[in-house]
Amino acid sequence: MKQSLDGRTVFITGANGGLGEQFVEQALQRGVGQIKCVTDGASKYRADAPLK
């Protein structure tokens, strides 16, 4: 069962790879409104990038 995240804000640590990156992908697929990420700077996700 996939829970909808429509309009919600999520906080994800380790978003630059591994499980953290997968959490970001899943959140985007579930309609999250905003993602707050903690990375080591090597992430493909940027704070100023719009959610797709």
C-alpha cells in the first residue's frame, strides 16, 4: 500500500545516495509538497531545484 504524501513536508537525511536517495524518489512519486534534505554536498538534489 502506498500512502499519499500530497502537500506534506518530509525531512530526509542522507539524501545523496543509498536509502536516503530512494526515500526522496518515493516521496516525489507520492506527491510530496516539500522535501527538506540533509546531504554531504554531493547530492543531485539542490535546495533551489523545483520538485518534479
